[in-house]
Amino acid sequence: MTAALVDAASTVFTPVGVLMLIAGAIVGLTFGMLPGLGASQAMILLLPFTYGADPQYAILLFVAIMSSASFGGSLPAILINTPGTPANVCTTFDGYPFALRGEAARAILISGLACLVGSTVGALTLFLLIPVISQIITAFGARETFWLVLFGIAMISLSAKGNTIKGLVAGGFGLLIAFIGRNYVFPGERFTGGMDFLYDGVPMAALLVGVFAVAPMVFLGAKTSVAQSGPPGHSAITSGFFTQARQGVADVWRHRVVTVRGSVLGVLLGIIPAVGGATASFVNYLMSKQLSKRGEEFGQGTPEGLIASESANDAKDGGALMPTLAFGIPGDPNTAVLLGALLMHGVALGQPLFSNELPMVVVIVLGLVLGQILVSVFGVMTGPFISRITTVPSYYLVPVVIMCALIGSYLFRNNIWDTTIVVIAAIFAYGMTQFSYPVISLVLGFLLGIEAERAFVQTLVMSQGSYAGLVEGGVVWTIITIMVVSFAGAWLINRRRAEMRLGGGSYEPAQSSEHAGSAEHAGSAEHVRTEEPVAVAATGTRDGRQEGHGRLSGGTAGHEGETGGSAEAPRVRIPAAAIFAAGLLVLSAFFLLGSLGYEGDMGLFPGVVSAATTALLVIVLVSELSPRLRSVIAKIDGGGETVHGNGTVDLSARAVRSHARVLAWAAGFTVAVLIAGFLAFPVLIAAYIWRSDRRQVAAAVAIATVVAALLLLLGISAPTMFWTGVVPTVVPDLFGGGRLPALF
């Protein structure tokens, strides 16, 4: 252990290591402040650019980003009552009242120190438990690994809050996507449709970028700015800064029991898959309120409330990293992206990591603590001022993020066709988010799909083809028991909550809390239904302008019945949620039929997964068409929301049109770049800004000029990383003359 610590320190405290920490802290702070973005988006955008770099430095950068984003999200929560990430929702309860009293600096100090203590406790716990984790891993063979993957998907499906079936469907599709192409389990080609660029499977970077970077831009593009209100003025922030800073330090010391208790609870909750920062913050906040002698002051700007929220929020990272590093089971979008980064850089998880690459684990531990120290210093010094970035119009941010996403996906394999996967993944993730399919389950299934198939096939081989071999062993039954108890416990808790909401015998769906898949874009309470949802007529037409006709139905249309319409011509309307479920059913059936066509064991596990996914989708589809069945399933599912409900996103006609516009722009970016190369981006970005606000001509030209200069620098310094387009050569190695890889 000592040797690993020395080795890790020799990596972290080099000029490059310090640079990675500083860069990670700045990037995490910036992305954490922007509602709709977060650590996962920052890591995803940088992931392809680290390909080929030293794995320890790359992972150090990502861990520093992950550690810093939560504190970054607390700054807008304190200053403008808008949480930067869903995990900072509780921060607004007591943080914003501080700002209203002119004590913003005090609140920022409290938040920074609480985050620092939480991260330190989480990292220290991870470090001290390394020997224990190593011993636990040795008890896991192929069958245990198989059930552990199922356990991870099942637990994350519970985070769908009353949409457990949809969570399982999302996990099933993640597994199916992982089966595309060839892999080390079966070298044969599967589900590629003859497309050459899918021969090695769906590119990880492109899928993750589409899900976690571009899809949130769809929701952000429907807003005029990242946050709808500005930060306090300069004098309100700097008045009595040093006095407030001393008060903040004294507050944390005076409430040190609350700080440490919240940190320990955050670690324990973080170990459980699907428990995100928002859950940890809420649980600790409510518990601290109950235990406090001044519980009635919570929500009015008390240091205890702010400490309770932030300490648990940051401590959960150390806990979440334990199952991620030991078993490859991420607990939230941040650790899911970190898992993808580890796999992309060839870092073996589980026993090989803790036996042969222990310095990498210690690098992660040091990155958590040092990244938090740096971001706390940066945040306290500059947070109130750089938080003004939250008022930047969304039309500046959206096209730049889309550009970075497309460039990053190309750099991963230097195949321009990968950019199409980005757009397809974004559209798919958008639909899943709108209709309450948690995309974190999709990503988890994708990342662990091949390992699950390997464990499944290996177990059958060891048991000589007997399926009974899958359920042998004490560890296996322990995992199964925990799964059953978890589902039963969630059912009882949701059932009790539902009984408290029921009135007059009618079922009223509650507004959902954090969804793992949509956590990053939900950011604030602004994503609510503000208009009547729209529905799609059976004829296929839609017109959101006509009341009662042809409206695209979100999750709630048809709640009272599916046969509304005008008195003159009543028509049966099909909810959009049912149309989406039908599309998923067709796609799942395609995988099922394809599995039946493969010889031997090549189609065995895909067939099992696709059959189960298809069966679940039949239930979902029927429930979307039948309000009565939907209510019954909701009660069986734990009395939570209806199977289709999602109260955190806007399904109004206006919002859907705005979302479609951003998706169309993303597709247009892809086609234009495919043809004209990367130098098309400046024109596209300027056009997007001008189309969004025609008064911003000067700003559009200025931003396009800066982007063009950066792209030219990339093209000149690294021509092999630069796509020039398929148009005839205009400027050699920069514009035109590129060779499009064969598609089939």
C-alpha cells in the first residue's frame, strides 16, 4: 500500500499531474455552475481528446472534474436560487437566503468547506477499504459477475421512481446495443446491418457523447439562457468578504458533527447503485433537520442545512467509486462516464486493478481530495464573479457543445461515420428521457453488456449447458436476496407514499424526483409542464395550434381517456408515449429475430435479453393505451408514478417544437461536416446564433472567427485528427479532398 501511495504521488505531483488537477478543477467548476450541464458532460467532451494519453493522467483529470462539479453547482444555487446540478437542489433551501441577507460569501465558504470534508471522508474511506475490497473481489467468479451485472441494472431501474419496468427496458436495450459488432466473446459479426464502421461495435465515445452531451443540449436549447435570473451585484458579494469568510469557517467548525455525520452517510448511500447526489443530499438534509435542536430554522438560511446538503453530496463520490472500481457497477452518470474512460484507456477493473494497478486506485483517491481543495479555493476566490456565465444565452452554448461532441466522436476512431451515432444516440436518449426510460440504465447495460455475456456463456460451459448452474453458490443467492429485498422495500415505500397522495379513490401521479438518466438536464425546477400536452391523431397528423385535435401527447395525455376530440368529429388519439413504446417494440423484435438467425451460442444471450425486453415492452405499450391498466401497473410498481409519467420534463407543444429544432440543427451539423469538413463549423455556429437572435450578428461573427482560428490551429498542428470533408480540394489538408470511409 505504501509503495502504491508513493507511486501515485510521483504521478500526481509532477507538472503534468498538477496541470491535470488544475484543469479538472476549472472545467468541473465551470460545467457544474451551468444548469443543464455537469461533470458527465465535461468528461464526455474531453474523453476522446485523451485517447492515447497516459491513463493515470487522463483519469486524474476526469476525477478532478467529477470532484469539482458538485461545488460548482452550489454557486448558482446560492447566488440565484438555481441549482447547477440536481444534487444541489437542497443547497437552494438555505444557500439562497444567505445571499438575500447579503451573506453570499459566508454561504460559499460553508459550501466549499463542507464539500472538502465530504470529499476527504469519501476518499479516505475508499483508501482504507482497499484491502477489504480486494478480498471481496476474489469471491466473484463468472456466475457471480453475471448476477452482479443484473443487480446493477435492476437497482438503477428502481431509480425510475415508479417506472421500474421502463428502467429494465432501458437496461435491456443497453445490453442489446453492446452486442452489435464483434467482440472477444464471439468474433463473429452481429446486428451490424452490413455497415463496416459497426464491425467493431458501436463506438463508446460516440454513444456516450450523444447521450450525455448532445441530448441535454436539446432541453437547454428550448430556454433563452442557462439560468433565468442574474447573480447578485458586485457590492452584494464583496461586502465584508473577509468577515463573512471567518464566519463561514467558524460555522463549519461549530457544526463539525453535522459535517462528519453527513459525510459518512453520503459514503454509505453512494455505495448503493442508483443513489445519486440528489438522493444523498435530501436524505441527509431531512435527517439533519430531524436531529437538530433548531430544525424549524432549516430553509431560512441556517448553516446546518447548507452543511447537511453539501457534505453528503460530495462524500457520495467516494462511496460510488467502490462498486465502480471493484465490479464495474456505476451508481450515477458521473461514475458511468468514468467507467467508460477507464475501459477506453485499457484499465482492467476488479481484481486486476486492485492487484496489479493499485497506484491507479490511489491516483483516483488523491484526485478526489486535491481536486476538491483546488475547486474550493477557486470557487471562494472567483465563484461569485464567474457565476455570471449562468446568464449566457443558450444559443451561444448549444452549437459550441454540439461541435465539440462531433469532433470528439471523430477523434476516437478517426471515422467520420461515428458522428452519425452521436445524433442517433441523442435522439434516442431524448425520447427515452421524455417518456421516463432512465438513460443511465441504457448506458450501464451498454458498458457491461459484453462482460455479462462472457459471464453467462462461461457459466453455462462450466455447468455443461445446465441453466441451474447460474443459480449455484452462496454469493449468487445473496445477490438475488438483496435484489428481491430491494424491490420489495421500494414497493412498500412507494406504496405508502401513494396512499398518502390518494384522495377520493382516484390515482394521482406524483411529480418524479431525480431520474438517473435525466438528472443532468433537469438541473432546475424549470422543466415542468407549462402547457397542455399535445396528442397525435390516429391519422398521423399533428397540429399543436388546434385545441383538442392532432396534439402530440406527452406522458399525461389520455390520462382521463384516449378518445377525446371535437364534438363534431371525435377521433381516437394515440399518446406519443405509446408511439415511442411501439417503436422500441419493433426495434426489440428486430434484435429477437436476428438472434434466432445466428448459429450456436452467438444468438443465445442476445435472444434471452431481446425476448425479455420485448415482453416488458408489450406490457408498457398496452399500459400506455389503457389508462385503467396503467393505473393497475402503477400500483403494482409500487404506487409511484404511472408507467409513463415524468413530471420533470416539458412535453408542451411549444417545448417539443423547440426540442425538434435543436435536434434538426444537430443532424444538419453532422451532414454539413460530413460533406464540408470541420471548417463548416464556424459557418454553422454563426447561422445558429443568427437564427436564434438576429440582433446578434456581431457576436455570431466574433464567435465564428474564434472557432475558425482554433480549428485551423488543430488542422495545421494535427492534420491526421482533422476531417477535411468530401468536397473537391480547396485548401489541401484543411478544406476538401477527404476520403469517406466505406459504409457497407
